[in-house]
Amino acid sequence: MKRKFFVFIEIFYVLIVYLVLGIGLFVWFAVDSFGENIILDILLLNMLILLPSVLLMWSIIFMTPRLEVTEQGIIKSFLGRKLKSFSWEDFNFVQLKGQFKQWVFFSKTDLTKKFLSSARCRKDNIYFFLSQSKLEKIKQVAPEYIQQQLELKTN
């Protein structure tokens, strides 16, 4: 069984659909009434093309890195290049963050007083969107103390 997964690939797919719909709507508006009102044209360009493009680039950089869980630890790579590698002994804290969607943070420092966005910016942790399949993959290879912390947090 492969023990590799993405941080949060679903948002990437949603943003691709958003960009395609935005391009389609912009073309439809451009054919219908382009040039009549320059302010409306600029607003539509920003709303339907630029915003989805920026969000898509953000999701590619931050949500599509691949995580590999091994007996030694967790490796984070992007486009085949290793970005971070932590052994299980490096992690002192397992945190769950978020209300609607749960994010798991493996961290060297305590993140209980950090907001979700500021916790993601820290360089000494690895995070991903929690799902049952990812949880099972981690439980297969994680040390006992990590498994106990995960059990306490997820129940």
C-alpha cells in the first residue's frame, strides 16, 4: 500500500473548475458587451480571471505538495524535489486545527495558541487535511506515542 498523499488536493480541483468557469463567463461577457464600460470590463477581468489564477497558483504551491509517511518520519516533496524531512522523534506535538475541516499538524513546538494560518507559516511543522485514509496510513508506521496523541485528538 502506498503511503503517499497530497496536503489537500481537493481545493486544487475546485479552483481549476472556478478558473474555467471564470474564463467562460469572461468570454461570454466580452462577446456580448466588451468595451462599453471599461470599469465593468476591468472588474470582470479581475474577478473572473485574475483572482482564480492567483488562487490556483497559491493552491499549487501550498496544497499540492506530496507527503510520504515512512517508518523514519514524514517527507514533504513538491514536483519530485524534497522540501522538508522530519523524523518521528522531531515531533513533540500533534495538533488538530480548524472547525469545519480538520487539519493535522505535526510540530516541534506547541501550536495551541496559534491561528490556523499562522500555524501553516511555521517552518518546523508538517500539516495536511485529515481524512480517514490518511489517518490509517500514519497509524501503520507512526511510533506509539504519535498514535496515542492522534487517538486522543480524533476521538
